[in-house]
Amino acid sequence: MRQFDYARAATVEQAIALHARGADTVFLAGGTTLLDLMKLDVMRPARLVDIHKLGLDKVEPLDDGKVRIGAMVSNTDLARHDHIRRHYPVLAESILSGASTQLRNKATTAGNIMQRVRCGYFRDGVSPCNKRTPGSGCAAIEGLNRNVHAVLGGSPQCIAAHPSDMCVAMVAIGATIHVQGPKGQREIPFADFHLLPGETPWQEHALEADEMITHVTLDAPMAGSKSSYLKLRDRTSYQFALASSAVIVALDGATVRDIRIALGGVSTKPWRATHAEAVLHGKPASEALIREAAVAALSGAQSYGQNGYKIPLGQQAVIRNLSRLVA
């Protein structure tokens, strides 16, 4: 590991000021991704700014029905919070399906949102990878791409899948990310925060280099809804999704009054399947229509060889999850 400076901030303003002192400075939250990548020599920060003491560790229901989640709320505390379990079960389920107990105890809400991809070519430090070394190429497109590579949202520059389970649930629920920097505070819709790789895969999110996430606000729960998170993977413990779905549905009898569908494991960012939602909205949730919606959810998907099975698997993640909710 390379040498680096360390500073602990006492306030958000101090954290931002410390970060502004050098271009190679990063915020240290739970460290479950950052420290791994530093040991692998993939990330080489000159300074870490520790933000543990900023008081951003509360889950607060708001008067308008929304919920404010501090950037430093641990994944364990968020998933186990009574309000989240009652009103956002899809979020609790998604978090508890990820990583291990030890990692969830350390990982934070903002850190989960900001985590880097798990592509082996990105992490090995030597293979061509446009995320790590812009312009070097993408070894995954012609290489080993079965597990953690996307069939939705990719480009000739990058096909690494976004690794988060929590973010799939949040993009289905609807949320706003609140950030702060030297120029003040601003809000970013959750669906717009993560960027498609396009021609610039090294630009992974809409956060400016001198900004930090302070909290996330979840939209109010959909009235009369049921929700579920389904994760399909090679094994049921400590494994990233091959395909996953977060589904929130409200029914009037057998008719779908409102619905949200999001996908994980198959896409380069948390993927809101609006085409699938449109198929079902305002119609009876028949078996045939559910299958039609599942096909629409993967419309535009592209196989890169080994990961082609993710297209039917992603469809099954939608069919199984939605069928269980409307049964």
C-alpha cells in the first residue's frame, strides 16, 4: 500500500475544506471498497478525510411521509430500522441480501451508493480497463464476462455491472441524493446519479469532485403497495447478483394501479424498467401480461457471449418476483 495522509473532520464544512486541499483526496466512510482498492493499488489517494464524526447517522421519518437517511447510516442499521422494515420492506430485503453481516455493519448508505464495480479487469491493475486507465480499452468485452458484466446500458468502452443491491431498491422506490460542496448544497434525483458508461466510463456518477453526499431522502411509500426484492446468484451467501429485481406494486382488485420495477446484476447502473411498468399499468396482472412485461424489462439487452444467459435470467427475476406479489 502506498503512503497517504489522514485527517478526521468534525463537521461537514471542515470535511469539504480538507477535501479541497488536494486533487487526490477522498472521503473515508466505511472503507469496505476504498481500502480494498487501495491495497490492490487501483485507487491511489494522497489523503483520506474521515467523515465518521459528522453526525450523519440518523434515519428520520419526515412529516410529508418521506424518510431522510444520513450518509453514514450503516447498512445494518438501515435494514433493521423499524420504519424501514414496515414501510420499505423492499429496501430492507435488498440490503440484507448483500455482502456479509460484518461488511453490512461497516458499510454506509453513501458508501454503498458510491461503491466501485467488481469487474476483475478493473481490479487486477494490469488489464486494459477504461474505468481505471481511460483510453486503454475494455478487456471484458472479449474476455471473461459471465458474472459481473451487464447486458443493459453497456457501451464499447465498458460493460461492468453496477454491484449494489440497495441501489436497485432505491431507484424503484424513488429517492433524492443531497450533496454539499464549496458552492453549497444541491439535490440530485437518484435515477440520474449513476451514469451510463458511454464514451466516458471513468465518470461513474453526477457528484462533482469536491462534493460529498450528506443524506438521501426516500419518496413516500406507494399507497396500498406490496414490495419484494429477489436476487438470483450462484450461491445464496456473500455473492453478487447475476440478476435481481425490486418490485413495488399497488393493486385495485386484480388491476395494477401503480407499479415500479428495477433491475440489478444485468445493468451498468441501477436500472428502472419503465417499459415493463408501462405494459402492466392500469391492466389486470395476468400471467401472459407479466411475461410480456418481463420481456420489455430486458428490451435492448445485448449479449457479450458468456453473459448472454442474463437476458432470460433477468426476465425470470421479474416474472417470479411479480407473480409472487400479485398471486
